[in-house]
Amino acid sequence: MKKNTFEDFLITGGIMIIGLAEAAHLAALFRELSFVECSGLLGGLTGAVLVCVAGILLARRHRAAKSGTGAGQRGGVDRPTLVLYGLFLAVAASQLIFICMGDTMYREKDMTVETVGSFLASDAVYQVNPMTGMPYQEGMPLRWKILCLPTLYGSLCRLTGLRPELVVWIMVPAAVLFGCYAAFSVLGKALFPEDGRRQACFLLVVAILLWVGAYGYGMDGFGVLFCGWRGTTIRNVIILPWLLSLCIRKKWPGVLLGVLAEACIAWTLYGLGTSVAVAAGMALAQLCCRKMAAGGAG
């Protein structure tokens, strides 16, 4: 599978938003912008990127139509594949309902909502301690301070007028669940190219495993269904499976995007975390396979 899929574009768009949020967040930290200015900057950057992307897509569509290279016809989907996809959609819908119930979050040692609220109330980034409501008496580690998710969530609250609880506890986890299945969908296509039935079975198995893992703290299912707003959850269920698919397809520029995205949202080994290890392991495995193949041919 050489071509980029819809899921690739979707996940890349999410990573671009994370990158823009990081840029606005760093501007607020080091240029001492107010949070109103910070969220306005993020909104402006996002709008500008959307206009550019729309222009590029329209140009590509016009060029494809002019050259007559439209999408080819696809074959039909057999009944067992449709049944598998139907079961997957039923399981995924049950998980979405579970998230939207709104009382299933796990908040131990997590102050994301309070941090977002302090940004909105103080009109500043990391100036007021959400635990005390007073200015920080001691500085926080820079690696922690530059993580951009509170700024992204706070900007969504300010631009939409929604409460932090609704954005952080429901809207973001619902979006993360959707992104999770987009990432595993493209991974399934990389593992089982041209085999729709196995791709559907793969997604169904992933959905069931997420439910099974919901009952164990630290499992990916628990992260998606109980604390989907956390950076580690986004890394585990979106960035890593997408990164694996990119490595299988040898799309290394996208791998770099995944590594940078993790550095912006998760406090892991000062930014060089799991994504780097996975990418390095996949690259090493492919190198060893090529050498073994070359040795066998010789």
C-alpha cells in the first residue's frame, strides 16, 4: 500500500493541529502573551493552514480531472466482510456512548481541567497554580511546561464557549476514539493489503480488546475509555499504530511527524520516548531482513 489513505490525511491533520498548538503555546510562554492572544494566534494559524490545504487539494483535484486519472472502480464487498464491519461499528458505537455518558473519567493525579480553567480565568499560560489559585511559588520543569495540550484544550473552550469539563472529558476522548480506529484501520491495511475481510476482522479484534483492557489500569482500553484526553493515551492509541503502519510502508517523513507529536504532548524521556524506540526497532528489523534476503540470494 503505497498511496496515502484518508486515515493518513486525517491523522496528519491532527498532528498539524498539535504542532500549531505547540507553536502558539511556546509563543505565549516565551513572549509572555495573554491566553486570549495565544488562542487567537492558534485560531489564525489553523485557519491559514486550512486555507492552504484546501487550495492544494483543489489544485490536485483539478489536475487529476484534467488528466483523466480519477479514482478507479472498486470491487464489491462480500457479506462476511460487511457483517464484520457491522459488528465493529456496533462495538465502537457502544464505546462512544460510554464516553459520552460523562461520568466515566479517571482523574487521579490529573489536573488537566483545572489547568485549562486556570488558563481561562487568569488569561495567562502557567501563571496561576490551579491547586491554590495563587501564582506559582516555584517553577515547574521546562519539559513539562512546554507540553501543549492544556493550551489546545483551553483554546477550544475559548473559541467555542464550551466548559472545560465538556471539552476535556467528553469531546476530546470521543475524537481520540475516532482517531484510534483511524490509526488501526490504516495499520490493518498495511498488514493485510487487498484483503478487506482480514482488515475488518482486525478492527473488530482491536475494538473488543479495548473493551477488555478497560478493566485494567495502564491498558490502552482503559486509557481510551477513561482518560482519553491524556497525551500518553493519544500516543499509545493513535501515534504508535499509525507510526507502525508508516514503518511497514517505509514512509519515513511521516514517522518524524509522529516522533515530534509525542514530544509535544507526552512527558517521556524528555521528548525522546516510545515513538523513537519503535521507529528505531522497525528500521533495524527491516535492515536485518534486507541483509538476510541479500545473503540468501547470494
